[in-house]
Amino acid sequence: ATGRGQIAASKASVDGMVAHQALIATLLARHGLRGKLTTFEDPGGFVADVARHFDESMLLAPMTRFRILDAYTKQFNAVKCAQSAAGSVLRLRSALTDWSEVSHLTLRLCERDWRNQTRDAAARRRPGNRDTANHSVVFCAAAALVDGQLQARQFNEAHLADERILSIIDRTEIEPDAGLTAY
């Protein structure tokens, strides 16, 4: 829900808040604080009132792969699927005499990213805040094309309303790419 429609600034803090609470719980447990051991199974517990179904074996299974191995560093302060789009647009821009002569821009994404970007197309094509803009592949590509860079400044209020960026967005389409989906 935090990543749909006009995105709230709080989305960026969700993972950190979870990690913070896990650290606090760990420190409290280290000092002897104990919780109820049947919180999951009791009537009125997590399984009955929240999850409705819970596969305990997944929680208790031995770790075979650590999620830290899936971490990466982004080149741009933008949604993951905008990384290659912004980089490609910046390379394209350097080969152009005048970026404003671009009549049409087509971005190809794997099906999952295409679905996410088109599900909230109205918000992503006219982002109302920084957080929605940096989660919009079309905004990121257009801002990069117009400004020749994609930094924090491209997500300020002036850029959100910049007619040059909005005109590029209006000339941009997103397509799913089966090859990227397979990859």
C-alpha cells in the first residue's frame, strides 16, 4: 500500500523502522524480557486474526540464503526499474543535438515492473511529490532527458510542474518486454 498512488515520504522509512524494532526487541530479549510463546497459535493470535494461514516451517527452516546477498546500490535516487531507463536516456541525450526534438520515447520493462508502473499511471505520470516522482520510471526518464542528470534537484516542486518534463512524459509509453521478464 505504501507504494501505490501518490507515494508518501514514509515509504522510505518502512524498512528502517522494521529493522529498528527488531533491534529493540533483540536488545530487550537479551536483557531478559520475554513475550508470550503462543502469540502465533492462540485464538486471537497472529494466525487467527491476521495471517489466516501461516506456514511455520518457513519461519523455522534453516537459513540457506541470506537476503543481504540481494542488496544493491542504486546509481540514481529512483525506483529500481528506473535505473537502466535513466542511464539509457542520459546516454541517448549525449548523442542528441537537441533533446526537445525527441518525438516519442518507449521504455521497455519486465512485466512485473510494467504492471506496477501502469497500475498507478495517473499518479506516476503526474507525480504530486518527490516520493511519487522517484518511483515513476516515466518521470525519471523525462527529467533525465530534460536536465541531463537525475539527482535530488530533479524531484523538487519546480521540476514536478516543469512543462518540458511533462511534455516528454506525455510522449512516453511503457511496454512489457518478454525478454526482460524471462531475465
